[in-house]
Amino acid sequence: MSHRYKLRSVAEVKKICEREETEEANDRLSSDEESDYIEEVTNSESEETVSDLETTDESESESASQQYWVQTGRKRQRPTTQTSCDGRIPSVIYGHDGYQWYSTACQKIRHQNHSTSFLPGPVGEAWNAKTPLEAWSLLLNDTILEKIVRHTNEEIIRYRNSVETEKNVNHVYSNVEMHELKAFIGILYFMGLQKTSSANVDDLWSAGYGSVIYRATMSIHRYHFLSRMIRFDDKNTRPQRREMDKFAPIRLVWEIFTSNCTKFYIPASYCTIDEQLVSFSGRCPFKVYNGLKPDKYGIKIVMVNDSHTFYMYSAEPYLGKVTTNPGESVSSYYLRKLSEPLHGTLRSLTCGKWFSSVEIFDKMLQDHSLMMVGTIKRNRRQIPDSFRKAGPVSSTKFAFDGTKTLVCYTLRKKKIVLVLSTFHQTVEIDKESQKPEIIKFYNSTKGGTDTFNQMCLEYTTARKTSRWPIRIWMAMLDQAAINAMVLYNFNGNNQLLARRQFLKTLGRALIEPHLRAKLRTVNLRPNLRLYIEEILDIEKPIVRTKCTPTPGKRARCAFCPRSNDRKSRTVCAICNRILCEEHRTLYCPLCSERD
């Protein structure tokens, strides 16, 4: 799939995983044969010696650390003497809080840390998904849809009881059924597929601009009514639940959906944890502002994605204040909670600056057996002064503490990138790009969530609304469509579908049961019946006969404008439409018998 926002194919994902396993095996073999220690590597193109660089860094860090001990009045402890790879005593670099880093890897390490290899793919029933609808129904299952139908009908009944009695008999205000709710969802997918989510609804239902599928599925009044009435929880108990949980209006539906996403998929060895900003400008108690995003205001969702397939494995909305463990930060809380299904698997998580700190990386490695790689802010207390300043362009500085590696890479003039890793213990530098291997690994795995968000925006179902639960529901539809496509394409017996074709097939499958139910309506308008039969590819034998006058009451011609008021008794032999003399067509006896 060449499109930049399309998922990688199954064969491509398998090749990537196999190549990673081969590289890991080669790294272990080469490290065992060559040396038991990690050798120090520098990125300077000049002939400067390592000792010159160490002397400069050591003098700067020593002066900074001396000021720290004088200001705090604490007694400085003598660091434990350790030996580097070549037998020399490495220089100690101190952070602002006295945290000790070493200029060389002081620990006896046989090879770089490696996460356990996992081949991504579906689990359980997801392997048996033979159609896009079956894969989608695993994530947004009947339990979710039945709950929505029940609470929506409760809201419809409350509305009918509060208005005039005429609306009790109008079909626009009738209760919703399961097949109609699926058809409503299918319409939203078609709007996203045609990229008309921001278009006027009246235009979509118009005969000149819109598509036939909208008018055939439901009337525009019914669509507006369902958009207003749809609910996801019990309105009577909502105030009590909202006191404890701001996300109460859609919490239960969200929990079932995210648990299904985790249940039916195994991620690869490398995952990404980042945030997705769901655009929303209405009232919301946990709305956030991010000036770096195209949509400044919205609802932040923190999620874990597979770095290879971009599958959303777990997610949690950001609600502001949360109940954390003693001494735990908010970012550490979301990191721990979202990675719970991965604890103890030795996978590697790539994250941004909001999650990165020395304390969090140590805790994730020691308590949960998860390795971390991520950029870190330069104002962290453990960062040495020499790592806060830019050096020559494409130069690199390394620091080690036994379990973590800190890299300072000068990207351009006065621009540095700080990356902290518990996954890497080497100081390898790519000869072509002159970038450390840690930076290259971070660049290759950091885009899981960003790519997933771009895919959601490309064919989004989101429409303008003032209710934030509806906006979350539309975001769930986008997320479910992407995850369902990953599950479907992993089945080797299925035809590999691009995202556009997948959405088209899914939307049609959601609408089709409702269209077939409408065909059984006795008093269905003839033009709607023809539209539905055309959409469903229902063929009828064509018998051409002359339109003959029939006794009975005269009626207006079906093709003339109403203002002309042309009436006739002549009807079509196939569709029974009234035809005037202008629109009546005659055939000879031979042509009328042809099929």
C-alpha cells in the first residue's frame, strides 16, 4: 500500500519482524565473539581524542556539581570506583541534583538490551473474521449497540411525552431498532468516505447535490432526530456517576470498546504511547488547549499503538485530576495504566517528553519489565549542564548510569535532541547519517500514534456537534474502522483491502439490513423502492409493454413539475407510475416482447 496513511500489509509487517529478529541474533553473536564490554564511540569528524572530550565535560560537570553541594549543604559522597572497557576509570558527570552519570559504559554488558520478539496479529475470534463487518462487530459488538438502542429509546419516549400528541404517530419520532442504528452508523461512514463531514446535511439529502444512498436509507428529518436523541447511558443515574467520573455519559461504552481492542490483538515488540487530540470546541469539563495542533481545542486521549501496524491497543481519556499512587505523577499514572496488558513482556515503549523522566524509566524497567525510549526535557534535574548546550552540528554526547543511556545529539545550530533509553546500552553511530542508533530507533518507532491520528482525520465521521459524548462516539467509530481493517487484513484468506475500499464495504454492509427491511414496507414510495433495488442490485425481469390507459381516478404525471398539474390515467406497466402524453413511450409489437 503506497498511500502514506495506509496500514502496512501483513507480509511487510512479517518481513520487518523477521529482520528485527535476525538483527538481534547477529548483535548477540557479534558481541559475544568480539568483546564482553561495550566500546566507547565518538561522532567527531576531527582527530580529537576521547580524553580531550572527557576533560572538557568533566571540568564543566565538576564545577556544576561543586556549586550544588555548596548550596544544599549536603555532604558529598565519594562515587564508587568503576572501570571502563579499556581499563580506565571513567569520568563522572553530575546532574543538577547530584545524579551521577558516567562518560563511558562502566557495566559489564554482553550485548544491547533486546525486547522479547512478538509477531503482531489477531487473537481468538478475530482470526475468523471473513468480512469487514465481522471484524468491526468484534470491537463495537452487540452489547454496545444494544445499550445504545435501549438508552436512545428511553430518550425518545421522554421527548414524545413532552411534546404534542401528533408526534406520537409520526414515523420520524418512532423508536429506533438495531438495524436502523447500524444504518445510521453506515451513513456516517459514507460521509467520511466522501469527505463531506463538514458539508451541509441539506445538500447531502438534496436530489441535485447529494447521493441516493442517504435518501434511500432514511429521511433527513429522521437523521436529525436520531442525532439529537442518541444516548449512551442511563440519564436517571448520570448525576451520581458524574460526581465520581467526568466521563460518565459514555464511560461504560468506552470501556467495553477499549477492552475489545486489547482482547483481539497482540502487538509487536515495539509500541508507541502518545496522545490524540479529538477536536471539539463546545463545553466539556476536561477540554484542553494545544497551540501546536491544527485544532487548538479538543479532548485528549492517551493511547498505546503498535509501531508497525498502528493498531490502537489501549486508550484512556485525559480528565485532568486522577487518583494516583503515592509519589506518582499524572504522566506516570497513564503510562502504568495503559501498559498494564504489556507488563512483564520485555517490550519496548517509545514515548514523548511528557512521559519521559529518569524515575519513570527506572520504575517501568524494575517493576513492570518494560523498556522505554523517549525524548526528555533539558530542564530535568538529572540532566548535566554539558548536555544542555549544543555542540558542533551532528555531534553526539553519551552518558550512562548502568541501566540507562542518555544521548545529546546536535541536530542543527543551537538545536539539540535529548533521548533517554533503557533499551540501548551501545554508543553506535550510523556512518551515513551520522546519527546515533538510539536516535534512528526513536525516529522509526515514534510515529505509531501520529500516523493513527492522521488516518482517523483522513476519512473522519466527525460532524459539528455541541455534545462532547457524541464527539467521542464519532472518534470511536474512526478508531474501530482502522482497528477492524488491521484485523481483517491479517487473515490470509481474505482479499487485502485498502482503507477506502474497506470503508465502502463496511458502510454498505451496515446499511443493507435496514434497506431490506424498508423494502417490506407496503406503502413505500415507488422512487425509494427503485433507489433501494438499485443499491442492493436487485434485478427484475423487464417486460416492455405499451402504456395503456386504465380506468380509475386521474392523477398527476410522475415526471412533470407539480406546477404543470398534468393529470392522466395512463400508468407504466413496470413501476405503475402515472405518465402524461409527453412522457409516454410507445414500442412496436416486436420490441415490446424483448427482455
